[in-house]
Amino acid sequence: MFTGLIEEIGEIVAVTPIDDSLRLTIAGPLVTSDADHGASICVSGVCLTVIDRSTPGQFTADVMAQTLNMSTIGGLAAGSGVNLERAVRMDTRLGGHIVQGHVDGTARLVSVTEHEAWRVLRFAVAHDIAALLVDKGSITVSGVSLTVSNVSAPEQPEHWFEVSLIPETLTATTLGRLTAGDLVNVETDILARHVARMLRMGFTPGTPSSSPLSTIPTEGPAS
């Protein structure tokens, strides 16, 4: 579990194809400072497992085919910058929002609007992702916890959302390097995904469950 608050911008050291997967070696001195074998590190929005950190300041992780198909990870090359965050500790403040590191897919940057001290990025998204977005709701873009500042109307043929980035976000993450046409990883809010699933399953709040478990009698109080 993560918060979407990026700790450092790491760099891809090596990309090694292994059958239908990839093995990445990533430089990140801060996130590897206390990362043990098996630790989770969010790499531009994708939760990866540390399988080796024998080289100081670096870690290695495997990326399976499903992740490559769902994310931008397959397009990384040596020298690429990535947003890095260690798994959240339960004794710290949740400064961003709950991020799983399980991306829903990708979005394409279609426009950048410059303002005096901030920047608005508009991303085109598929219908299934757009359905989970709401104005002022939370979204994770390349691992960064952001607030949706505008979203396309349901009846519009092309779906998009916008985020407004302050200078700190532009310099502390890779989002400040984006140009029109670039792809980013997108993870929608977990609560929105649960609600959408419940609606697709025909769940109506307040109605008895049709699950077989609901027919199992409960033990009453002892007499």
C-alpha cells in the first residue's frame, strides 16, 4: 500500500527481457536505504517486488506480462526517470490517498496549459476509466497522488480528465517532464472501483443478500 507521495525520482539502470517478462534494475538511493528482499516499491505507479539489492543504491524487480500490457513499464529504457515510493508505514500520516500500485491502464497527455506558477495537464482516457473519475476526486498518475480538477461530461464522445500541478509536483516528480503524446499509468480510487463492481453485480443497498452464506442460521444467545 502506498500514498502517492513520491520520495525520489529514480533512474532505470538496465532492462533485461526474460521470456514474456522484464527484469528492471533501478537506481534509487533513498527508497533502497531500508528496503529488504521482498519489499514493495512503487515504480511510476506500479507496485514491484524487490528481488535483489546487492548493488548499493539500486534494486532489481521482475515485471510480468500482464503488468507490461496494462502499464507503460514496457516502454522504459536505460536512463528513463521513474517516480519511486516505498510502501507506507502504518504509524505515519496518510498525506496523499490510498494507492495500491495496481494500475487500471494508461492515459495519454493531450494538452498542457501553462499558468504563471502552475500547469494544467489534460489526459485522454478510455470509457471504463472515465466512469470511475469525478471532479475533485483522487487519482494516481504515474504513482503521484493528485486531485482531478476537471473531467469530461458523460455525454462527450472523447473522455478526458485534468489535473493542476503546483511547482513542487512539477520538480519532485516526472510529471514536469511530460509532453503532449506521452503515456502515463493511471490508478483510479479503490472506493470508486468497489462501487462500480457492486453496481455491475446488481447490488442494491438494504436488500437481503442472495449469497448462500446469507441462508446459514446464526447461533442465538445461550438460554
